[in-house]
Amino acid sequence: MNLLNSNLNKVTLLIISTIFFSIVGIADYFTGSEISLLLFYLIPIFFLSLHKNSSKKLIVINSIIGGMVWFFSEYYSRKYTYDIIPAWNAMVRLFIFLIFGLLLRLLNERLLKLEVVNKQLEQLNLEKNRFIGIAAHDIKNPIGTISSFSDLLISDFSGKMETEVAEIIGYIKELSSNSLHILKNILDVSKIESGIIEIKTKKQDYISFIKKQIFYNRLLAKKKDIRLIFESSFVELIYDFDENHLGEVISNLLTNAIKFSNKNADIIIKVSITNDHKLKTEIIDFGKGIHESEHYKLFNYFQKTTTQPTDGELSTGLGLAISKKIIMEHKGFIDFKSELNKGSNFYFEI
């Protein structure tokens, strides 16, 4: 690969390929093989087609040289009834060299152009993520202020308001809270895609961590009378992980499970160790499930299935994509099993 990217000029490339053709021609002459060492003749053509300093003209010249060397090695090493036969064979092989070399060169040029376009797209994507991150951050502050003020009005003045005014302020609070949730996800996406996210792992008890995450989500589950049930045969498990980012994954998975579960349902949070000593966490619900034809949509940004939350909750289509990125940063993987109207099992291993 380094040789293909070397700074050899065209004259040097021509000399190298000619020397190689000569060596192959001599070997061909002495072996007298019926296949005439075809694959060996193609090596310099292959090299020239992929070298960054090569050209179509150079490939044509080398194809002619290769055809001539092949002709002489064949003509003087074999006996033919008619001289036209080796000449015809040489012409056929010349066309093989030309077609092989020029097609390979064309493909290589397309690949190089594609690499340039990909680099430009990567740069544009970084700029886009930076712009989105700045915009989302700037919008987040005033919306956060609106949410705080509406919360203050509800807590301190709800008894002094007219019913209609209290209802309007409640809507303001709900809409601003939903907007903050969306902006937080967008900020997370822009950070992850820009490579700003930094995983800081440390050894800590995973069982205590999971119990803490269940406690944080119990209030949300209580609104629908959903029971969060923890299952594990371990009292303590010391592992390396980033508590903040992995907490976001657990929160995303639990929130989704609650959204798509009916009232008075159970959600199981299961922790185990796999046979290859990986830490496995499962979030199992018995809710609406996902149709098999829509499984491919999950873990992609802004992708939502036709399955709707059971109580009209908000869904942005970002949580699972963010979770996947975080788990990948932990050198793990995340996946799921789901059946329509029977529930889902989202699990990850680190």
C-alpha cells in the first residue's frame, strides 16, 4: 500500500514495469507454459493502474510493452504452423492488458474522487453538528427559563388563578419541558457525532448503580402504576463504566419501556454475566411491542415506528440512537427482541 502511494514519477514507473515485464518474459520463455504466466504479466498493469502518479497513457504504453514481451517469449519458445498465431495471441493479450488496466484505473479514479467527497461530507457534517449544538444550546436557556417560571407560577400561585389560566400555564409547562427534552437529545447527538463525548470509566458497583437508576425512574412508572422489578443473582458486581453516560442509556431504555407499557404492568430489569464474562443488562416489558417489519428503524436518528406510546407520551426517535453510541464507546453492543402486542426486550453487553 505504501508503494502505491509513493512519489515515483512516471519515467521511474515505466522503467520498473518494463524490468518486471522482462523478468516475466524470460521466465515465460524458459518454462514454455501454455498459460504463458498470464497472472504475472498482469502484476505491473495492476500496480500502474492503482499508483497515484500513473496515467491512462502510461497504462497503454505498458500494455503494448507487455504484449510485445509476451509475443517474443512465445514466438521463440514454441513452434507454430503459422506465424499469425502468436501475433494473434499477442493482440488478444494486449487487449486483455488494456481492458484490465483501464477499467481498474477508472475504478481507482472513482474511488479517489469518492474519498475526497467523503472527506468533504465529513467536514460538512462536523460543521453541521457544531451549528446544531450552538443553536440548541442557545435555544435551551430561554426555554429552560420559561419552564422554570411556569413551574414557579404553578407551585406558588395555582390556588389564586382562574381555572382557565392555570390550565394554560400547565400547557406552557408541559410544552417547555418537552422542548427541553428534545433539545437535550439534539445536544447529545451533536456532541456524539462531533466526537466531543468523552467516556470516563471507573471501577464501581454496577448493582448499586442499577438500583439507583430504577429509583430515579420509579416516579415516572408510578404515574401509570407500573412496577419496576429488579432481578439478579449478584449482590455486588465491580465493573469499569461511565456512570453518567450509562445512566442515560438505562434511563432511555426504562423510559421507552414505561411509554409503551400499559397501566398496572410489570417491567423487569435483569443483570447477569455472560459465558464470555461480559456484563449483560436487560430491560423487559410486556407492552405493545414492535412489528417485525419495522425492526430496522431502531437505533437510527429520528426513526420512529408505528407503535404509539400507551398514554400519549412524547417520542423523539433519538434515545435509542444515542444509547447505541454510548454503548459502542464502552466497547459493547446493544440489541433487542420484540414481538407485536407481546412486549420487548432491549439488552446490552459491556
